[in-house]
Amino acid sequence: MPPIAAFAAAPDIEVQLSAIDEETKALGLQKTSEIRAKLPRGGGNVVVRGYEAVDILGRKIFAVRAATVHGVVLAVGPRDAADHATELLPSLVPGASGGYEDGAFRALTDLNGDGALDVVLRGSGGALEVHRIFPTGSAQYDVEMTLAPTEVADVDEDGHLDLVGRVAVPEDDPIRPAFVEVATFEAGRYRARSEAAIAFHARRADAPLRTPKEKEAPVDDATRVRRALEQAWHALHAGRARAATLEALEKEPVPVSLRASFDAHVARIRSAFPAQR
């Protein structure tokens, strides 16, 4: 007698996609992107699609669906946008054409070296989520950061995706320091206290205040003070002594025109790295 499997219909990803088409059409969603790939270790085909629409208030809303031959393995948006990132990012860095189709850190590639295919989603506030896709499901990577990750980079030049959070600074701030936190992939999650992340901050903390081209030319006060603030920020992220770092920062000469901004940024640094009791 032939096995029961001989009578079962072969898994067909197009059946799953047809079901997604019906569901998203009923929600009024329009497909904006589709990416296809093959899962590793013979896991079969996978398709991820991004969708968008406009709600009754005229705001853009997004959704993402991913399917394998086994079923829908990722479904977010539009109704759960308050709890999840719902906008699919086909890639994170534009390519030579200026578009994202040929860019770097593309969806459904292994972005962190763990062997799984990944996708990155963006939330309404700009925060990023990274999800890994399996033949029968998906899972969001844990992120251990103080700041919400809104940007990506390769801070340790290993070819893998790293996450970047940035403190918002008003456009009219006269100093405008770049206070960033990075998280690299370590032990199955993104960690701001990973060895590579700490090394990144240490390099930034030890960078000279003047570039080689500036050694003979004067540096304006705003640039000098901005770099001093950024170095202190990076030094504390690298684990340097808080008291000594802040004491050196307070000794930085600051003109009256920049004093209010400088003091506000020092207060921000102090609050981000509170004294240990």
C-alpha cells in the first residue's frame, strides 16, 4: 500500500500567497514590494511582501506578510501598528542606482551571520526591528539598548548589520553633538554592551579633537565644544571613569553664546550615565 503522503497535495507557496492576496485586499492594502529567496538548509522558498494604505485620517499605514510552503510565517500590520513595526525595508542602504533594490543589508539575507534569513521592519516612530525567518515561523531578535535603534551601520566592519540609536537634538541647537549608541550582534541578540560596541565607543573617545588637516587651522568654538561632548559620551559608553570624564569635560572653555546649550548637553550625559551608589 502506498504511503499516505502519496495522496497529499504537494506544498505550494503560491497557495499561501493567494490566501495573503485575499486577506490584504479585504483590508484595502496595496502591495509595494516583494522579495523572494530560498531558506538555508533546504528549507524551501520564502516570499516577503510589504503593503501600504491610507487610513481614514489620511495617514499612511503599513503591513508585512511572509510565507513559505508551510504557511504564513510573519504577519504584522496594519491593525497592530501600535505594538509592532509594520513597514518592510527592502534594504537599509541605497545602492549605486540611488534606490534600495540594489542596496546593502537587503531583506531575506543573513544580516548578522547566524545562518538565518532576516528582515528589518520600521515602526511609526522610526524604531527598527529585526526578524529572522524559519520554514514554519519567525522570531524577533532581542535588542539590549537604552536608545531606540533608528539607524544601521557596520561599526566593526565585519560585514554584518549593527543597530544605531541617536539622541534627538533640536535643529536650532548651536552645538548639535551626535550622541549615538550602537549594538552589535552577540550571543544571538543585539547588545550595546558587546565587545565590538564597546570598542567602537573607545575608538571614538580616543579620536583626536583636531583632524590632521585642522592642526594648522583654527577650529571654531562650536566644533571644539561639540567634539569634547561627543568624546565624553563615547568615553562613558566605553566604560571609562565617570567622575574623571565629567571633570575633564567641565574644564572645557565654553563661550557665553554656547554655555546654555553646553550645560544642557552635560546634564543629558549625566542623566544617561548616573553615578553608581
